[in-house]
Amino acid sequence: MSVLGSRLTTHLKLAALAGVVVAAVALVFVLDGHQRASVLTEHSAELDESLRLNGKYLTETVDTLRQDALFLSRTPPVSGILRASRNGGIDSRDGDPQATWVKRLQEIFTAFGEAHPKYYLIRYIGAAAGGRELVRVERRRGQMVAVRDDELATKADRDFFEATRQLHPGEVYVSEFDLNRVPPRMQAEPIRTLRAATPIVGPGGEFFGIVVLNLDVGPTLDAIGAGLPADVAAYVADQRGRYLIRPAAAPGADFSTAPGLAHDFPQLDGAFARGTKRLSLQATATAAGVQHVAAERIHFDPRLPARFVQIVYALTETALLAKIQPARLQALLSGLLAALVLATATLLLFKRLLSPLQKITDAARALAAGERNVQLPNTSGGEVGALVDAFRYMLQGVAEREQDFMRLNVELEHRVNERTAQLRLAAAVFENTSEGVVVTDADARIVSVNAAFTDITGYPAAEAIGAKPNLLRSDHHDAAFYRQLWQTLLETGRWQGEVWNRRKGGEVYLEWLTINRIPEADGIPSCYVAVFNDITEQRRKDDHIRHLAFHDPLTGLPNRSLLQDRLQHAIERARRESGRLAVVFVDLDRFKGINDTLGHDVGDKLLQQVAQRIRSHLRSMDTVARMGGDEFVILLEDLKEPEHCAVLASAVIGDISQPLAIQGHTIHVGASLGIASFPEDGDDAVTLMKHADTAMYAAKTAGKGTYRFFRSEMMALATLRMQLELDLRHAIANGELELHYQPKVAIVSGEVHGVEALVRWRHPTRGLVAPGDFIPVAEDTGQIVALGDWVLQEACRQAALWQAQGLTPTIAVNVSAKQLQHNALAERIVELTGAHGIPPSRLQIELTESVLMADPAKAAGILAHLRAIGATVAVDDFGTGYSSLAYLRRLPIDVLKIDRSFVMNADQNDVDAQIVRTIIALGQSLRMTVVAEGVETEAQARLLGELGCEIAQGYFYARPQPAAALTSWLKLAEPA
């Protein structure tokens, strides 16, 4: 071979080798790019699905928070507090004080917080007193605790208070996500908080306060970053870019001092500005270099479109390179190997250029042996050229078929990668979901369960797989239930509902179960998938909350709301069936006196025993409810004869009147009943309740301890009493009350020993109203305290006027049981006497015998305090009660007043005379002054003097007179 030929051959070989190297390098780059795109595609699909699920999870959390805030704002105690706030602190509907409703609201808030651990603070904030909290229930050391009154604070300066105030009823304010700092003794770290608040508005649109619910949103936010690949970082920020979670922060860190989202991802705002709400994985320049970012903005308040939460998932370039590094090395090795193979082939090809026929022969042999990497000589023309063209055409066909095969292989690989990612995600959800999951074959045999199934049922996967789901059967459902279940499942492909099942340990639990039938597809047989969760504890807590909302917490009886519902249903049924029913109002006699003197603990136990006695006389279909205070209502359904109501009323009255033993006291209490019947006395619930109440007051007027059926003429009396109650509320302010005074005179010398102040009501239209007509109304409605305080003030004012005129009679003032209940009575007397410039000794406090004996130990302390300031104490109506002489001897009493019922017939009846003589002797032995009331004749005065009585009062000496008239009488009675 010539030199020229040798050089040409060398150049051709070098060019061919260079082409081989370039092709190998190109192959390496192609494989590297393919691997990079595959990794990014896998992460993009996975992160997009995670963004969708977490966005839905966060939105559902906010919706649930709104619904729970509305639920709490509509419970009966909130309505009770509203009514009490509008009526001076007393519920206008049932007479309960606001404090009772506040306590019940604390119980409901506490039960709700225990049922929903994600809430750590529940409050009712009133509109009055600078937005002061009425109720606050918060989680302390894992338990929901009602905060004491002295820890409650004003919240009107908080932004959520003013924002909620502007809302309409039924609307809910949702705050921004923030860190709520609480005192260290309650929480070591700040809480990521989301608040919901809804306004409490009265019927007239008046704003009374708000209900606020604080959600610990930390677990929700932390869950957003859970379950991601290890090389993906999760960030959550608010609309201002402030972080709620970020990878570099420790749990509970103060994110307000950390750089914001705009600092770390400056290009995100521009991307979202184009109207996009979700960004798929894309390369983005950040403060930490190029990162591949997927993000979504979640708007959870349509009224505030500028408020949102941003979720960002970031994959760094370094992490991406780490993922494709193994594949890159493999591609490099493949390129080197390919270059080596091609170089060898090229050398062999050029080695045989001089013998084209040998090359063709070798190529034919290689093709026959299945070799595809053959080189043909560039020979043209002649038989050799035709043969080369034929081989070349054949090689071209083979190459095309191989290219088709490679394309199909790439498509198949892509599909496999997509299916693998889906299966990986499904497997992660299956294993990590908190709901139990069971997969069965077409014959309903278990083929797979997840970890939550074992946690809930106690059956490990090894025991469950191969068995049928009836291994959980509890026998709480009959065969018809399961037939209906399978019929629905087979017809619709889905069944959902509550099922009672049994754990491996034998415990029965309630689950919410959803079963779906998966039809046969792609050769995979059909199967069933069941998803369930344990709702036993949630059901128990929900039942408890519903019971609190519709039952009286003291007696366990239905409350007003439940009674009205049952009464409405009973009326509708009676109307359809032409039946009869009755409403019976029960009001206890003398309860207020017992409650005021013996205390609310005794009163509460008395109400519980009375409730049991009433319930013992009723049928299973009947209802007894507590309306509040000492009022009960009985609903009698399916009445055949009206006489049944009379028999029941007599039995209830007789049973209640039996003595009650409570905390060492033997208590006598009575009951007055009013009865209204459907349809004679009303055809709706409101009318029946009103008429039964009217009949009860008629029974009270008739002397108590009896019952009355409603009569139409009772309405006039009830209206008169209601008007009297309303007028009495304004009597003090309008100056309609006045005091009359009756002197107390020494029987022997005629010297005036003091006067007794007696209140009179000069009504603008009815004239002078007798005390017996309005004092009981004042006691029933609680106005007796204000009335008694007015009497004390007026008596002190008159004593000061008399003192200025040189008259110094002692003024006796009657004090009610409710006034005595307040330990500040002595301090009030000191305050009033000091303001009018008179000594407390000018006052004498008169108490009835029954008030003193109700709680002698407590009374002894109050009377001792009165005596210490200089006031004297008298026992009024002595002899009508049941005094203990041992207590009477120890009580600091100065005066015994003999009741007029013994005095009026003492001069004609030996028994009455003997009683008077005994009382006088008892008073003298105890060194007490004895005063006889109701002396009207000279014979009565003479007998009392003979029996040793020192002082008397009555018409025989002087009638009760206004202050001006009595002033003249006192001046005439003064010794010359």
C-alpha cells in the first residue's frame, strides 16, 4: 500500500474514532437528561398531590372551627345569660340568676373541650364592663379547667372583639394564624393559634357579647410537612410571608424574628401574581441557590380575599444531583463502553477496506448470527455494489425496528414510573392513615389490613388475613341489618353507616364504616375496601353534651327546652288522635325561706328529693321537668278522665308535704299545683303553660298546699297580680312607699318605749295597698331586699328628724330572711346611722321566730354583730313557730313580742291566757323585755299587766300613723 493510501487510511480512522467519542459523549448527556427529567416528574406528581390533600385538610379544619363556634353560641345557657343580662341579672323566663347560667355554660364549654382536645381555650366575652369575660375554660396540664372569676379579664381592646362586633348573627370571624403566648405556668411554649368568634345578639339586634374558640393549629400545620420525601423541605407562611412552619425552626420557635417567605423565595409573589393558585414543581432562584419549588395559596375566608396561607415544598439542586448521581456514573460507564466497542469496530472495518468481499462475507455471517453492529464497504456499481445496497437496505429495516422498540421501551418505562409513584403514595396513605382499612376479595375474605386496623380491633394482620370480617361481629345487630347492608352494597356499590363491633379483647365499640365495591379491571378480580374509625368515645361525649343542653344539671330532669319540645309533640299527637293531655305546674311553698336561711346546699338537696317524689307518681309516658328555681312542670299524656289529674295532684301534694331529713334538719315544705287541660284550656303549648301557671297562683292565693284547675276568671286575678308586681318595681323610685309608725307603751306608766315602723304603699290609682297584698309579691320576686333597705334608710332619716325636735324613740324595723342572709347587715346599719347622725341604738331589729330557728348557729353570729354595734334585737310573732329553748337561751335577743293571735282572746280564753303567761315567764327568766302585740281593749291591757307584761302596742293605745301625725302624738305623750 502506498504512503498516500496509508495516510488516508490513518485520517479516516482518526475521523471515525472522533465520531465515536462524540457519539458516546452525546449518549451520556442524553441518559443524564432523561434521568433528571424522570426524577423531577416523579417529585412533581407526588408534591402536587400532597399540596391538594393538605390544602383540603387545612380548609376543612377552618370550616370545622367555624361550625363549632356557632354550635357553642347556640346552646341554651348562652340564651339564658342573654335574657338575664336584659333583665337585671335574673332570667325573665325561669327566674334563674345569671350565675346559674354562667355555671352551666362553664360545664358545657368544659365538656366540649374534653371532647375536642384540639381546642385549648373557650370563652364567652360580654359586651359590658369593657368586654369582660363571663366564662373562660382553658386547658391546663392536659385538663379543661373553668377559670375563677378573679382571673377573668377585659378583652374589648382585642382586634377579634371589635371585628366580631361588626358581624351579623350567624357569621363567624376567623383570625390570622398567630402565636398565642400564655403564662408560663400554663404552657411552656407559645401556641400556634387560630381563633373563631361569633356575636351574641339579642332579639332587638342588641350586641351582648361574643363566643371565642381558640384552636391549637400546631398539629395541623406540622402535619403539612409530614410524610414527605427526606430531601423535600416544607414551609408554611401567612399572607405577609411570616413563617408558621419552616425546616430550620425548632418546635415552638418564635417565627416573628425569622426571615420571611419573600426573603427565602423572592420569585414566588411574581408567580402567584399571574392569577395562579397552585404552582407545580419548577426551578426557582432563591437565597440559598436554585431550588425546585411547588407551592399553593389557600384562601379560607371569602370576605377577606387578601388573607391566605402559603404552602411551599422545595427540593434543592444539590439533593436532585444526589438522586441522579448513581445514574450519571452508570451513563458515563455506558458511554465509555460504547466508545470502546465502536472504536474496535471501526478499526476492524478499516482493516478490511482493501477486501470488500471479505467484509461483505463477514457482514453476512454477522447478520446470520444476529449481529446488528456491522459495517459495509462503500462500494458502488457492479454486482458488489448491488450486494452492498441489498445488505444496507436490510440493515436499515433492522435499525428502524430497533428504534421503534426503543421508543416503546421509553414509553413503557414512563408508565411504570408513574404507576410506581401512585402505588408508593397509595401504600403510604394505606399504612399511615388513622382510619382502619380492610381489603377483602370477592368472597369477602380479608386479604390486607393496615396498622390502624390492628390498633382499633386488637387483631394483628396475621390473624385477620384469611378470615372474614364477621370475626368482629358484636351481636348488637340482627340478621336483617346485615341483609340490608349487603343488598345496598351489591346494588349501589357502596354502604355507609354506624356499626357496633367487638374487639379481640371482647370490648364492644361503635365505628363509622364505609364499604366500597371495587369492580374488576385490567384482569384484577373485584374486591371490597372498608374504611372505619372508632367513634365510641366521641358518641359518649356528644351524648353528654346533648344531655347537659336539654336537662337540668341539679335534678337530672328535662329542662324548659326539652319540655317544650315534648309538649309540642304531645299536642300534635293528641290533635291527630282526638286525645287529651294536661299540664300541671308545681310550685313549692316556703321554699324561698328555707333556701335563704339554711343555704343553697340544703335547698339543692331539697329540690333533688322533691324531684324524686314527683317522679315516683308518674307513668313512663309522662314527663316532669324543672323550669328553674322551685318550679316543676308535669306533662300527662293519654288522659282518659280529668279525675286522674286530681288524684295525681292530691298524691303529689301529700308526698311533698311529708318531712324531709337533710343535713341534720327536719324540713317541712308544701306544694301548690295548677292544672290546664288540652283542648279545653288551650290548643297550643304557650297557652297551656300560661294557664297552668295562672291556676297555680290561684292555688297559692287559696292558702297554698292545694291544687286548682284553670278557670277563665283566674286570668283577671293573674293579670292583677302581674300588674301589681310590675308597679311594685317602680314604687320606690316613684316615691310611692311610706312608713307608718305604731307606738309601744308601758302598760303601767303609759310611757312611750319606742315605735314600730310599718311600710305602706300609696298606689297612684288603687290608693293605700295593705302590706299583706304586696309583701308576699316582694318576697316571691326578690324585691324584698331592696324594699327592706329602703325601710332602713327611711327609718334612719325619720329618727334624725325626731332627734332634731328632741324626740328620741327607738324605731323597730322588720328584717326579712333574705336581708339577714347577707352578713353585711350590721355594716349597712352603721353606714346609714352614721350618714344621718344617729346612734345605732336608736334602731331595734325585729325578726320572726321562724327565720331565727331556720339556722340558729348562723343567726347567732349576725345577732351578736348587731348587738356589738349597739342595736337591739326583737323576736316578732313569738309562739307561732317551733323554737328550741336551748337555742333561744343562747341567742343574743333583747325583746320577745307575743303574737296578737294569743293576745286577742286571752281575756276570754284560759288556754290563750296560759300561753301568754308562759311566754311572759319565759322572757323574764331569760332577762328579756316582753311586748304584747294587738292590744285592742282595756280588759286585754289590764290582764297583761296582771300577768307581768311590761310593754304593749295595739289600737287600744294608737293606730299606725304617718310620721307627721305621730310626731304630734309623741309630743302630747311626753311627760310634763
